[in-house]
Amino acid sequence: MEPQVRLQADRLRVVRGGKQVLSGVSFTVARGEVYGLLGGNGAGKSTTLATFLGFVPVVSGRVVVNGVDVGIDRPAARRAMAYLPEAASLYEHLDARENLRYFLELAGVACGAADIEAALDRVSLAGEARGLQLRGYSKGMRQKVAIALALLRDTDILLLDEPTSGLDPTAIDEFHDLVRGLADAGKAVLMVTHDVYGACQVADRIGLLRSGRLVDQFSAPAGGRIDTETVHRAFSAKAP
Ligand SMILES: Nc1ncnc2c1ncn2[C@@H]1O[C@H](COP(=O)(O)OP(=O)(O)OP(=O)(O)O)[C@@H](O)[C@H]1O
Ligand SMILES: [Mg+2]
């Protein structure tokens, strides 16, 4: 049977540059679930994603992706995930379609022209922009191309590092609807963000990281949303 738990962090401890940056971090993300990982700058959010991808070794603890221990079979774990990095690197001299074709080929994903147009439709990238080199794009337009690339990988799991940074409010709302739809269709989404409001709008559960520790978790009530005020208060609270 397919595992319901798609991502599992189990008592993660990570050291970077001689400093402990994750301490005893444990959480899971199930099929159909959006998990929002909140925290201030340097809290360890991107590091958490990096451990799932096997970019950063763990000192102790385990990361498991679709039942595969990342420490044992990193390639198999990576195949199950599409990753949207904090700063996506796309080619400035290629247009949106060429970027997507190039990176999908690199990832060994077969996609036709219609799939690419459909993904660009889903992220609402204007039709007239699609054939222009990225060097003329705004930050938000680039982000849309990066999001389209993650969607086209069509993996069970999405790891998103501040996916809405650079998007305008309308695009943010559309993106959250898109993420919600993906989860409702069975994907597992781990989304790193600073945006309390956005996280509450879309997440089934939220984990709050502070100085490498998961200090709070919030769950949406059945049929409802996580309360923004409560999370905001916890986020803004001073460390004891
Ligand atoms: N490549 C690296 N080498 C050494 N230390 C690093 C490296 N990357 C991150 N760190 C340290 O790890 C800690 C956590 O960083 P991380 O990037 O995970 O934070 P973050 O929560 O994603 O922050 P932000 O919101 O600013 O993106 C920080 O103290 C940072 O200085
Ligand atoms: Mg980060």
C-alpha cells in the first residue's frame, strides 16, 4: 500500500558552520495535506527543506520521503519531490517555454507543448510574456515560471521555499488556491513562508520554527482554517 505519510522529519539535528541550526525537529506531512513551516529569518526553514533533499547531512535523526530514508537512498527520495528554491535559477536569455523545456529535459520529464501552456495558464503568466526572454521579466513573473516548473514535475510531494515572495496580492491568492487544489487532489505540500496570513489561508497544519526548534504546531479545525490571530501571536512572541 502507498504510504499516507509522505514526509517525515524525526528528531532532526543539523549543524551548519559549526552551529546547531536544527534541534530535535519532528513533524510529518501526509498525502493531501499542506504543511506551512513558519519562522523568522535564520530559524532553519530552508535548512529543513535541504535535509529532505539530502543537500545537508543530519547529525542525528532521520528524514523519510515516501517511506524512503533520505540517508539510505537519496536519488529515490529526490524523484518523489519537486523543489521550488528560495531563489530559483532560470536562464535569462531563454523565454518561459524554453526554460521549462530545458529544465524538464534535464529532470528527465517528458512534457509536450500543450502541458507547458497548461502549466503557464495555471500560474497565470500572461500569454504575450511567454515568448520573451526572462531578462525582461519582473520578479513575480520569474516566480511564476519557477512554480510552473515545479508543477510540471508532477511529483507526489512539493517542497516550496517562500513561493509567494515577489507575487502581487492577486497572484498570491491564486497561488494559494492552486496549492489547495493540488493537496485536495492528493499531493503533499511542505511550504516555507514568513506570511502568517497566507499560511493560515492554505495550510492544514502549521509548524513554528524558532532558532532551530519546532516550538508550536497548529491544526485547522474540521472544515475550517487555522486562526491567523493565534498564529500571529505565537510568531511574534519573544523567546522565553
Ligand atoms: N550554507 C550554510 N553554511 C553555514 N551556515 C548556514 C548555511 N546556510 C544556512 N546557515 C545557517 O543556518 C541557520 C538557518 O538558516 P536557514 O537558511 O535555514 O534559515 P531560514 O529560516 O530559511 O531563514 P530565511 O527566512 O532568512 O530564509 C542560520 O543561522 C544560517 O546562518
Ligand atoms: Mg530560507
